[in-house]
Amino acid sequence: MKKQVKVVGAIIENDDQEILCALRSTDMAIPNMWEFPGGKIETNERIHEALEREINEELGCKIQAGSIFHTHVHEYDTFIIELICVTATIVEGSPEPKEHAKLMWLKKDNLDSLKWAPADIPAVEALIEKV
């Protein structure tokens, strides 16, 4: 049976209405693909707490988690991921890539120009449709 992982991803929008995209490093699973930054939800951790903790750890900034934007279950070869994408706003600091290879701000209608991790694609499509 495949391992099941519950993950939360941040859809962070800046004042220019651009979305923060994170490039997975070569050290990470599913390397060199773009994703919404975030991470695993720990046992007994609420979704919003997990997102705020993960962004602080991964990007070195503080966010305010908002509403759930999109949820999707994706089956990879070796595990199953439930990705919960939550809107968020930066409230302190600027995002810096600590674990990712690169960060990029993109307009919603340009998001499909990147090679996204398969689990993130449905949320990307939902964002583009919302433009």
C-alpha cells in the first residue's frame, strides 16, 4: 500500500496580483518542478497552523493563512498526496528560497508557462480559470 501524505500549499499573491511559485531543488522528491510552497501537515496540526509554520521554515517570512482555495488528491508512483491549497498573505519579511532552488512571482495567466509538479496542476488550472 502506498504511503499517503497530507500537504498544504500556499497561494501567496502580492500587491501586483502575482502568485509566488517555488522551484523544487534537485535534493527534493520530484526535483526541478514548480510548486506552491508549503509542506506536510503534522499529526494533530490544523491546516492553517501547518501552512504558517512551513512557510516560516521554508521561506523565512510570516504569512496569514486565508481560505482553502483548492483540494486535490494525486497518486504518484510511490505515494499518494492530498494537496490542500490555501490563500495567504505575507505579513512580515520577504520570501527567500531556503529549500527551493528558486522563487518567482508570476501573473495568474502566465502560470502555465512553468513545468508544475503533477499534484499542483489542478490548482494552477483553477487559478488561471479565475483570471
